[in-house]
Amino acid sequence: MTLVVDAVHAGYGQVRVLRAACLVAEPGRITCLLGRNGAGKTTLLRTIVGLVPLQGGSIRLDDIDIGALPAERVAAHGIALVPQGRRLFGELSVAENIEIGLMAHRERGRSVRGQTRRRVRERVLALFPVLGERLSQRAGTLSGGEQQMLAIARALAIEPTVLLLDEPTEGLQPSIIALINRVVSELAADGVAVVLVEQRIDAVQALADRAVLLENGRVLASLERAELATQPGRLARHLGV
């Protein structure tokens, strides 16, 4: 399913953060969202999933208007967010955190059945095998890389058609970054529409089918993969201090 964000305005109280922001995320493609700190990247993702109220414009998933839906209804339509900072339930186990994701799974409008639960959990653990060895361990005691894997696994437990990731590799060691990038690429190859907030230019050039540059809540440009290869300096100019 295709996510279309059209001329969206949003913010916090009287503070307007997004100003006519636009974004298209298509099945099987990775859209990287770039911009300096404070550009509105996190606010855009939170607005898409219903955590920040939409103040103008529209957000659609194919022909479904999701802009006014509460967050739980957005998740039921197959949109999952991996937030910056992971936001795990630290006192709960790895298995319980994944179960929370399964609770948001949608299966023909009914609660997900036991057989589907097992299938989804097995698929998620196959992507991150180390989590299968930690199922009874409290999430708060995992390493930073393992916590990030769990945050992604929890989001994938709803079997999303659209996956939003807010700087998922920030502060992680290279081997974990490589694993997460591989998983993201595999998900896109399976037809998931991926929106990835990323600040590392090398990662954007390696992963992105499209890069969207955001500044002061407005989209400055949208560059396709071919343009990214021929205009690397353009990204550096917009991301530099």
C-alpha cells in the first residue's frame, strides 16, 4: 500500500513544526528522510502514526484517509513506527515486548489467532536470532544494539505494510548497523514501504530509492536514487552544520 502525505501542517500546541510537508512512500521502496536537528523529521513520523494531531493537509494509505485516526487505529491499518530512543517496556521481557506488537496485529478485523501469532513471532526472531536467546530477559538489561533489534521486532510483529524508522542505527556499532540495514533492505524487497530517518550520507546513498530533504518543516527537494549518485554534494550541504 502507498502512503501519501500531502501538504501536512502539524505541531505542538501553538508551535507549528510542519508546514505543507509532503511525502510518498511506495511498496518495495526505501524513502530516506533527511534534515538537520529540528527540521521536523520526528514530528512528521509521529503525525503519520497519530501521535501528533494533524492541523492541515491529508495523510492517506491508498484510498483510506488516516489523518484523523487515533494511533491504535493507524497501527491496525498496518503502519508501524520504530521511534528514536526505542521506547521499550524495560521491566517487561523480550517476549512480552514482542507480544505487545502482536496485540496491534490486524487479521481481517479480528484479534490475531494463535497460529498467526506463532508464525509472526518465528519470522521476527528469524530476522534477529539473538532475541530468541533472550526471550525471558528483561528488555532494560539488553545491550543498546539488542534493544534496537527488539524495538524493530516489536514493530514488525504487526506485519506492517508501511514501516517508519527514526534513526534506528544511531550510536550503534558497525556490525549491528549492517544487520539492521540488511533487514530494512529485505523488508523493502518483500514489498514493505519503508520511511527511514537517516543522517549518514553513506547509508542514504546505499539504501535509499528516494531521499526527501526537510528543512524548517518544509520539503526542499525529493531526489531519486540516480540523482543521489550524481549529486552527493547536495546532501552534504543540507546536512552540514
